[in-house]
Amino acid sequence: LPMAYFIACLLTLIAAFPSLAQQRPRIAVVEVEPDHSAREVSSYAHSLLEEKLSRSGVFSLVERSHVKEVVEEVAFQQSGITDSATITEIGTHLNVEKLFFAQVHRLRPDYKLTVKIVDVATNEILRVEEQDLGTKADQVKIPTLRLAQRLIDSALLLEPVEMMFFPAGQFRMGSTGGAPDEQPEHEVALSPFYLDKYEVSAVALRAYREATGLRVSPRKNPDHPATMVSWTEAYDFCSWLDKRLPTEAEWEYAAKGSEGRSYPWGENPPTRSLARFGGLQKGPVAVHTTPAGATPQGVFHLAGNVAEWVQDWWQPGYYATSPLQDPQGPETGDYKIFRGGSWSDSAVEIRPTVRGFHNMSKGAGYIGFRCAKSGESGGAP
């Protein structure tokens, strides 16, 4: 009876939360026909790649035999498996969102593996990864698994970044009992806007740097928030995505709401289950963790983890002259503002009204960012 009850509860949960299974991108790994001298290495590398991606739990893979069957059928009718018409047909037949085209080249004496990720709906090339495999077949395993891990680390980039909508509204910005630059408390009205659900991740920043030809740092904790990012680079990153940094007023409104919450989650004081703070554990955690500390709208880590750059210049007396409607901050200044506090700050310092400031040209290990966008509900952010 207990086991039957457990299974019934599990099935109920699965039915109630189908999105848990649907969050994994459905993909197919397609082996591009190599030249004769690379066939053995190609088959081995393809098997390693599929096994690693499947075991990661990040992707939902189509079985290799079915992929081969569809590719052979479509390729017989088309000029090549990587032209746009063929990509759409293969993707439709396999019912996948992304195709991973894997090809091994022989550049004597070396082998090289290239994986090209293509979005089936748009035929857009989302990412290209290359990896030297060495000169012999018995050297292939480790570098192939290394490339597979990079694909796993980059999985979040294959889906649009979720943004949460905030309708137009009013709230009391600042505080009556905080630091002098938090005063005076004043009324602010905001137009509707969107805000990223999560802080920008290290892997997302790396993709931006790769795409724009900037220096790329070694891979470490790809799902953690990007840090050591100047205000200028954060601004450029958001612009690259046709977004922007949130204004200070938008950020505070998202964190405390029109009801003036003491913390993003409500009135309860911070605990380890609600926020990363206090410096007891060094460094931030992954951007999608600590859901109990999210706002009612579902925005994560607006208190602790890493502080976040906002658009505005810092000026200690700005609140005394701030306009009612959509304040943009002072026109000039010496420092840019960051909000939210970080993993190293106390419970008082991660309150939504606390204002920090820093040199806009320099990053810090405790400062990250997220992006915003103006817009009305119902339209794509």
C-alpha cells in the first residue's frame, strides 16, 4: 500500500507539472558523412557525444537509429543534409527543436570534431563548437567528452531567456530609516517593463564574448552569475540582445513591489533557504537556485548572490529631486549604481532599498547584472 500510494502521488505530480519534463530541449545528433580516412573516428566520436549528452539529463535525444533512418530518407531526395530545406525536413520528421550536426575532419595528421547547432524553426546557426581530437583513434575519447561538456554547459543558451512582466504601477521608493542616500522616501510611477528572471550567467557572457570577438576567460561554473563584468560590458551585453539595463527605480520596484516588501520574498528575515548572503560561504551559487527567495512574480536572486548593475549614475542627494514618472537617474556622475547586495553582505545590506556604487569601468567578484526591456503585456519582450 505505501508503495502504491507513493506511485500514485508521483504520477499526480508529473501530471500537475508537465513543464518539468518539457524543459529539456529535444535534439538529434546528426553525423555528417566524413571522408574515408575519418570514418572509424567519426563513428566513435559520434557515439561518445550522444552518450554524454544523453546521460547529462539536460537534453532529450532522439534514438540514433531513427535519426539515421530519417537522414537517409531525406538526403536521398535532397542535395545535402545541411542546406536549409533539408534541415527543416529532418527536424520536422524527428520532431526536434535543435539539430546538432557533428562532423569529423581529417587534417593530417590530426582529427578535428566540429558540432554545428541549428534551430529547426528558424534555420539559424546558434553555436559552433570545434575540438582537436589528436592524431590517433585512441586519443579521441577525452577531447570528445570535453566538447560534449561544453555543449551541456551551454544548454541554457539554446532557449530564449525568460523575462517577467511588470505592469505600470506606483510605489514608495527609498526608505525612512536607511542610509542617507536612501532618503527621502518618495512616490515613483513606472511604465510597464520586463526583467530577466535570472541573473546573466557566466556561460551567457562567454557566448557574447565569443560572438563579438572579445577575450574569453577559462570555463568555470557556467551556470553561476557572470562577475568581474564592468558596467560598460553589462550595458553592451544587454544592447546586443536588444535589451537594456534596468533603471534603479525598475529594479527596486521588482524587488519590493507596490506593497513595499522588506525583502523580495516578503517580510521574513533572510535565511540560507531564501538568499545567498552573510559571507559564511564564499562566492555565489547558480542563477536558477534558491527559488524560495524569488519575488511573487518569479524573479530570482534580487537579494544576495551577486549585486547587480543598474542603469543610473549614483548621486547621494538625487532622491530629493527625482521626478515622479520613470526616473532615469542623474545625467552624469562619477560612479554607477549596483543593487541587491551579494553573498558577502549582511541581512541589512541586501534590503531592496540599499544603494551601492562602483567604478563603471571595472568589474568585481561580487557584482553581476540582469537585463530589462520596455514593453506592454502580450507582446514578446
